[in-house]
Amino acid sequence: MLNSTFNPGNSSAYDKSKVAVDWLSATGTVTAGSSANIDLLLSDDMLYAGLQLLASGAAFGDTVTLQIVCVTGVLANGQTICAPNTVLNQFGTSIGVCADKEEKFNIISDFPAKLQAGLTIRSIYTSIGTSPVNVITNHKLLKVLI
């Protein structure tokens, strides 16, 4: 919901009349030995609740950095909030990934983080290997209903 008012201070405030679970995914292919942005643009106000990262072709030593980015500088409701491509929050820096399984990590957040429609969840995948890496980011989000 655009222009939502619900912004809980803790997860005990969640109520099914206020939020609905909505998993959203983003995919990308990272060229061997390089970095790539895997972006998910939010079309509704959401609470960030977790992330599952899957990758095929990863090398031990590959990393992921997680950010909230205001790509256009403008929210979905038309409000200008920052200069384009401003990183509003970095909530994971150079997280190492394993090479021996496709699920690299699966994290459920212990706290609600409200994200307004128009913001982008960015996963920057950095490959150090010699093969391309296919990446899927599954984001657990709670769509704000009020």
C-alpha cells in the first residue's frame, strides 16, 4: 500500500490485518571475476523480514553486499527524497558465500525494517571465480496493508 502508516517498532506488533507475507525474487547472472547488482524495486510499502540467497557456479570467496538504494531519488508516491542512486542503508557488507551448495544463506530478520514503495533492495554479488554465477535472491517481505 502506498503512503502506509503502519511502522512497528518490534515484531510483536505484527497483525494479519496490518501485514501480509509476500516473497519477491530477483535474478541475475554475474560474469566470472566481476560484480553485478541484482535489484528488486518495491512497488508497495513493505517490512523487510528476511533473505534467501541461491547461487549456482559460486566460488569459495565470493561475497554479497546488501543495500537499500533510492535509484531514481523519487518514491512511488512522487515524493523526492534524495539524489538518484543514493544508498540509504547498507545492511550486509561483503558476506562470504560457500561453494558447495546452492543455498548460500537463509536469514530471517529479528526486527522490522520499513521500506517505502519506490526503493530498491540491491544485492551486489562479487565473483572471484572462473565461471559465471547464476543468482536468485528471495526476499521475505511483509506488505503493509494500512
